[in-house]
Amino acid sequence: MAQHTISRTAQRTDARRERVGVPAQSLLLGLVRSVRPSQWTKNLFVFFGLLFGQRLLDPSSIRRSVLAFAVFCALSGVVYLVNDVADREADRLHPLKRNRPIASGTVPVNLAIATAIVLLAAALGFAWTINRPFFVVSLAYVSLLALYSGPLKHIVIIDVLTIAIGFVLRAAAGAVAIDVAMSHWLLILTILLALFLALSKRRHELVLLADGATGHRPILEHYSPYLLDQMIAVVTASTLISYVIYTVSPETVQKFHTDYLGLTLVFPLYGIFRYLYLVHKKEGGGSPSDMLLNDRPLLMCVALWGVAVAIIIYGPQLRLFDLG
């Protein structure tokens, strides 16, 4: 009954806003907020192919990777807009999400839908110009998240697996954009890390919202903090083991002409432990991107990992380790 009352109140609020009008500057800022620029850090997975495909020194590959990143940022914006429109009534029950531009009525629903259509057309158009395989992966990404916005987010376990597959498609898209093969172990690592982040987010929502969790996200009824902690523990161990296997495998050593990559394990170890600390002790985990950008130790860890991996992979090419 309360939810229906809130829904009717929100609809009247939307109607009043449409009659009164919203200043153009507020609309623009609201649209920018709605496409979530702070969440675009998730699309950095697109650059995995550039880094691990040994194309970081190739200008043409860099240009394609940057364009691929821009395409996925636009596609992400489409997904966020559509989700915010679909979930606007549920978001109004959330202590934080009720302030989102669409949920609060700052951005009209019709404008959000029109913006999503324009972004989708532009993104797929640019995806087609990169190459056909990249276009196919981009289309698969949008289709997957459209299914997630519909039935898949209401199926326990499938909901978080769908999110994880979305990250794999990002990494795969970056690889096909520059025509390089991705290691199966890297793809496995990607899906495990994405599962870790998705499960941590579910736990954060469940703990933060407590009794109101299922009103905001019905699927949370099928989870519990204990179950999520068990799943996170399994995924954490699997991620670290997979990273070790990938970095010390003979194929990796032969490909990069170095056996130093295993030394970078310290960064994933610290990064995952730091993230777990923030989730359990600081009630974080609701937004992995915000945690990365706002937690200096975590950001430093990721940055140092990237620098270390780049130096180790490209060191032989640049003769950085040639003491002669």
C-alpha cells in the first residue's frame, strides 16, 4: 500500500515538473549525471587487449582502443538511462538512488528515452566503422544488458553472472577491435573479478537497506549476508589462483619473453583485501567505480599494478632489462 502511495506521489511530482519546466542547464547536468561518467571506469577492461596483446606502442591500435572505449561508454550510458527509467519507482524507495535525476523528476522520462536512442544509434554506428566483429560484440553487450534489465535480474545467481559476462564482453570487444587474441585465462580472470564486484555490491545493498532491501531490489530476497560472504570467498580464492596460473604459465612466459609477471601478484592481493576491508568495515561496495576513485590506497594499487605490468610486458621490447 505504501509503495503504491509513493508511486502515485512520484507520478504527480513528475507531472508538476513537466508543467512547470526544468531549466536547460539543470536538464543538461541531469542527463550527464544519468549516463554516469564516474562509472565509465568499468569500461577500462576494453584496454586489456591493448595492454596484454602487446599493442600499447602501436598508434593505430591505440586510436581504435580509445574509440572502442568511447563506444562502450556511450553504450553504458544507454543502459543506465534505460535502467533509471525502468527502475525510477523502486529507486524512489532507496535512500541514495532517490536523488538520481530521473527518479527525482529532474530529467523527464521522454527526454531520457530520446537521449538513449540517439546514444545507441551513434555508438553502434561508430562500432560498425571499427570492424564487424567489434560491432557484433557491442550488439551482444547491449542485448545482454537489455535482457538483464528485463527477466535476468530477477533470477538468483543468474543476475550476478549476467553482470560478470558483461565485463567479459568489454574485454573481448577491446581485443577484437585491434584484432588480437585474448588469453582464456585473462577472460576467466575478468569474469571472476566481475563476480567479486557484483557479489560485493549485492552484499552492500542487503546490509544497507536491511528490511527494505527487497522493496528496492526483489532479487535480494533470495540472498543473505552469509550466502554472499561464502560466494565472495570462493570467487576471491579463484581469482587469485587464476592470476597466479596465468602469470607463471609457460605460454605467458613465452609470449612476453619474461617470467617476472608473477611478481605483480602483490597488487591483486592488496587490492582485493583492501576492497574487502572497505566492504566489511566501511560499509562500501555499492559502487565499485566510486570506491576506486575515492579510496586513494585502492586507486594507487590499481595504478601501480598497471605500471608494473606495462614495464614487465614491454621491457624486453624497449630493452629496459638489457644491462649490456
